[in-house]
Amino acid sequence: MNMQDASRQSCSDLCWFTSSYSSGAGGECVEVALDAAVHVRDSKCVAQGGAVLKVGSAAWTALLKTI
């Protein structure tokens, strides 16, 4: 994800990023927040307190290299 082109959304203590390739209507996006780990969530489930997947930076980098 290009962080410069992402739109920011805050939730809890993390700063969430949504790709600029997501539709302007929202609701169908994967959001990512970075700290010591990478946190991934489905934007459709934020209001319901949906699950957040937390992965290490090495695993995230490996995933991005394969897709």
C-alpha cells in the first residue's frame, strides 16, 4: 500500500490506512495499521468491533511479495 496515497482513519490507539484504490463509498476495504506489528481489519466490521488480524512485519512483507 502506498502510505502517501492512503486515507487515514483513526480507531483506538492505532492509525488506520485505507488504500486509495478502495471505492470512495467505503465499506468494502481492508484497512491496515502499523506499529511494532501490522494490524489488518475489514472495514465493514469496524462498527461492530470486528476482529483484527495482527501479524509480524516479516510475515506481512512475505505476503506482499507473493501477491
